Amino acid sequence: MSQPFNDDVSEIPDDSWEDHTASVTPDQIKVLVVDDSAMMRRLLGRELTGLGFTKIDVAEDGAAGLVAAEREAPDIIISDYHMPGMHGLEFIEAVRRNEALDQTAIVMLSTAGDQAVVESARNLGADTFMVKPFERADLKHLIETLYQRFNCAQILWPE
């Protein structure tokens, strides 16, 4: 069972929107997955595809993730915490230094869910934290909430 850390997104109301003019579909949203595990990249790709996302880039470490983020300007980044080379925290810090990426929502994933890890990620710029393993419904909720916060638009999910 996943354990999303979403204290920072709980303030956003879950009310349905009356005006659907400010809406997007998942296939209009760019997602970047940064994880050193090929299995986790495939799993996230499968889960995101199952939610309707089609613009999914992947990177195998923080350095490659930073190059991809600067090149693609994703709407959402899902990054692992523990990675060799450029650690997930270093990656987030580098993304947050880039003004062109200031509207990018960042979800940090890790098998470690202790409060010190979560606070480190949040202090350096992660918008929320999700503990592995996760459930598709939790991932969907976090993406939806963060996208709404950063882009003031509702995601219209495929049925």
C-alpha cells in the first residue's frame, strides 16, 4: 500500500470545477520520470500510460534528468530519492535553480518515508513525497492536485 505524503496538498479543495474551460487531458501534459531502476521506470511508465499520459520521458539518473528537464520543460517530474551520481535531492535543487522550470511540479519517490527524508526533499523544492510501493490511485490524486495548483487547470481523465 502506498503512503503519499501530502500534507502540503491537502489545503486544496477537492470540489469539482464548474468551468471546464481551464482543463487539460493527460495526453497534453509532459511528465519526466527520473529513476536509476529500469524496473521502476517501466512501472511508472506503465502506470502513467494507464492514466492516459502519452508524453513521458525517462532518465536513469539525476544528471540525465536535469538535461531532459531543461530540454523538454516537463509539467511534472517524478524523481527517485536515492540515485547514484546526482542524488535526487541534488537533482531537485538543480531543477529549482532553473527559472524556466519554476512551474514544474515535483513528486519525490522513495522507499524511505521517515520524516527527515521527507523534510529534506520538501526543503529543497519537492512539492510532495510518495513512498514506494505506490498505488495508481494515489499517484493520480497527487498529479491531479499538483497540476491544479501549479497550472490552475483541471485534468480531464479518460474513462
